[in-house]
Amino acid sequence: MLSIAGMQEVSFKFNTEYDYSTLNADNLSFGIKYNVSPNKENEIVRFTVSIVYEASDRKERLAEHSLMMEFHIIGLAELITTGDNGEDVIDKSAAISLLNISIGTLRGAFFMRMKDTPLSKYPLPLISDQLLERELDVANKQISKEEK
């Protein structure tokens, strides 16, 4: 069983100095960063997810928004193995599902923050499970051990 145990805005930044009159979809890029911290004893997984919008032509950061999501998962220990460096590693399909929920929540929060700004016409696109899986594989960013 999965439930959302908490959600908190971590940070929000918007570049008011940029000349948005030159911005179009061709020179706008975005990136997503995340960190995952499980706590097996409390059956809590914490995802901190950030989105960054940049002007591709000038490599200038336009906006950044971060949320922390906490999920309570009964039986979490069954989804965690120990990685090569002794870190806790969550099952890939579970990580993708939780990442999708976190990104979807961030998408909505970011959309609300961008309302009435020049970035309001550029919502965060949907991200396929295949792309998320590739990111998990390539970046090997699945789990960081939570400090106890």
C-alpha cells in the first residue's frame, strides 16, 4: 500500500531580469533533478524533485522549482536491495512510479507558480516511463542513503 505522507515546497526562483520578449519554444530547455532517500524502518521514501528552465541560446536560468514528496509504503523493505557501494537501492519500477507521481505533482505546482508570467505558455511536458528508466540506468542516481 502506498500513500503520500507529506509534500513541501523546497525552493522557487524566477528570473525577472531576463528579456522574455525573445523567448520561444526553440530556445527553451528544461531539466529535472532528483534525490531519493528511503527510511526502511519508518517505511518512508522521500523524493526531492526539481525542475529547471533555461534559455538554451544564452544558457541563462529562467526558473527553478523544487518539491519534497514523502511516500509511506507498507513493505518498503521488500523493495530495497543493497547496491555495490553499500547504499540502499529501490526497485526500479517502484522508483519510476514514485518519480512519475513526484514529477506530476511538481508539474502542477510549477504551472500554478508560472501563471501570469512569460513562461506560462511553456508547461512541463509529460515524460515517458522509458525516458525515466533510461535516466535511472545512465545516471545511476537511484538512491542515496538517508542519514540516521
